[in-house]
Amino acid sequence: MQAGEQRANLGFIGLIVAVATIGGFMFGYDSGAINGTQEGLKHAFGLNETQLGLTVSALLPGCALGAFMAGRFSDILGRRTVMMLAAAMFILSALASGAAPSALILAIARFVAGAAVGAASVLSPAYISEVTPAHIRGRLSSAQQVMIISGLTGAFLANYYLANAAGSSLGIFWGGFPAWRWMFWVQAGPAFLFLVTLLLIPESPRFLVAKGRLVEAESVLARLFGATAAKPKLAEIAASLKSDHAPSLADIRKPGGGWRPIVWVGIGLAVFQQLVGINIVFYYGAVLWQAVGFSEADALKINILSGVVSIAACLMSIALVDRIGRRPLLLIGSLGMAVTLGMLAWCFAQGAFVDGKLALPAHVGTIALIAANLYVVFFNLSWGPVMWVMLGEMFPNQMRGSALAIAGAAQWLANFAVSSSFPWLAKNVGLPGTYAAYTLSAVVSFFFVRAFVRETKGVELEAMQG
């Protein structure tokens, strides 16, 4: 009976993780879909480089707002309810983005999509961490990053297929509409799947306890961990909350004033994940590789290759995160990214401008391609999944929603700063200087982890200290 009950519990937990990580897939898909549309946006709306950067990055302020609001609303309405709202916003924004008659309307639709992405980015890993056993929590939470990269790769594949079928991203496809508009519209499919499957999973038991809905919480815990373990776990969660007030932003403040140190550590993890420049590969991959001599079709193929390599690296992270821990993976990733980003900076410094475009010598272009993919490996082995794992588990129960709101907003604001500044930096500072700045960030992130980040491997959520 015990073995059967355990198998049933693991099956139910697996279902929950599968559904919750569709949010990660949408996070990745919505973030990556813009990659192949940029020629279409410039052609349709007459955008210069600065305007393109702002339009592409319109998603990101929405992400910051969505992450902040989701963290708070999840303490009021519940994790699952807010994820359902995010799924509905994914659907609406996909339809509106594809139909946008102007850059302004597109930017608004992308802002709405960003709010959904921001919500999914913080709630999916937090929800997973709250319904999984401590000894496998890292592996299951890391599945979020696999789905993010799967979403990015899915967007790259869809963009490549649509551009190839229409002749280019500007070519006419179904219904007389250009392919770049369909690159937005196809997002509605997985978004609808996310909305429907969320009806199959329960609310987080920790949220239910915080709301005083103890009978419902015990029922969910029994389905997750078995009837015998449900009551002790319920008492443990209730004891960890330690106060009779509803979670609020005030919980992140320390008695003497200011935010608790753990909140600043979460902000640091969130910001450094972006300052190493990873989303330049995600958002501007096609443009970047065309800048170093590849055709549009070849650049889209390289994006797909990067996506496949990323998934493989995430699978490696899943195998290691509960064995060697979160902190060692972050340190390895920082060193690996520092070396590979430095190589990219050197490669770009070897280039020369031909007809206004950067061209690299053949052997240097090969080195750049290898270095870029090794960089992607190190990121997705470490900071990609581990940052989200840690944000979902490192905060005490009482303050988890509020701390996620702050750290999630910081992550997306850093993302916006890096992504929106890249076109200007690449043009005015140059790719070597831009990548040298990302290299410096990777070096600093190593020392940040060594000084401030505590290991959370195997620690129960109720034992997390602020």
C-alpha cells in the first residue's frame, strides 16, 4: 500500500509540475517569438534601431510589473488563480500582437504579454517548490528552465518554418498576412493549453494554510504526500508562518528598518542573471548572427542550435542541482561565462566593417559560434535554472510572495535595461566593448555568490531563514 501510495503521489506531483511548467514554456515562447519578427517590424512600421530596441523591449516593463503584482496577488488570490489570469493574458496578447496596426498598439500588446510572462516567471517555480519534496525540489523546479528553453526553441522553430514557407519573414503566408504576424498568432495555441490544464491542478497548500483553509490544505497534502504525512506537514507549515496576519510587503522589512538581507541576495541573483547578457542571444540572436556574416536563414538555424544546446545543458543541471547543490553550480557558471564572453569580445574585436556591416574572418567566426554556444551551455547549466530554483525556495513562507514580487521585478527591469540598450551599445560602443561589459558582470557574479549566497539543497521550505 505504501509503495503504491508513493507511486500515486509522484504521479500527481508529476502532473502538477507538467502543468505549471507550461507557464515556463509560454515565458520562453513569448520572449523568443520577437526574435524572427524584427525585419517585419522595421518594414511595416518604419522603425530605426532605437525605436526597434524600445518596441522589442516593450515586453520587459510589463514583465517587471507582472512579476511584482503576481507575487502580491498570489498571496491574496492564490498561485493557481493568478497563473490562470496570466494564461488568459497570453492568449489576448498573442492575438493583438499579430493584428497590431501600429508600433504603439504592438508595444501595448507586448506590454500585456510581458505582464503574463512576469507572472509565470515567478509563480511557476514558486508553486512547484511549494508542492514538491525537499530532496527532489531542485530537479523538479529546474524543469521550469527546460520548458523556458523549449519555449524559446519552439518559437525559433516556428519562426524558421514560417519564414521559410513564406520566403522570408516579410513574405505573405496564410490569409494574405505576412509571416511575421503569424509568428505572434501561433502563440495562442500553447497559451490556451496552459489555461485549460490549470483546471486540473490544486491550489498551493501553503497558500491555503496562510488563508486558514486548513481542511482544503490537508486534502491537498494528503494527495501529494499521503494521508499519514498530511497532518504533520500541515502543522509544520502552520508553525512556519508564526503570525496571525496575512502576508504583506511589510514582511520583507527587518526590525531596524530596510529590507532583510535575504531579499537583497534574491535581488542580486535576479539582476546578475541578466547583466551577463543572456537575453541578447535570445532576443537579438538572428540580428547578431547576421551582423557577423550569416544569412537570415542561417541565423535562424543557429538560434535553433542554441536552443537545442540549451535544453541539453538544462538537463545536465537537473541531474546535478540536488547532488552538488545550487551554490557550486552558480560558481561554475560564473567562471564559464566569464571565459566564453571574453572570447566573444575578442572575436568581435577582430572584425571589420564591410558595406556598413561587421564581418569576421572565417576562422574567427567559427570561434565566435563555438564560444557563443559554450556560453549558452554554462548559463543553462547554472544561472538559467538555478536562479529561478533559488527564488522559488530561498525565502521564508511568510514573505515568499512579497520577496518574489521584489526580486522578480528587479530581474525584469535588469532584463529591460540590458535588452533595450543593446542596439545602441552595439552601434556606438561596438560589440567588443559591449561583450566586455557582460564579461565583467560574470566575473563580479562569481564573487557575489561566494560572499552572500547560502546553499538551500535539501532544506525544507519551513526551515528557510530570512
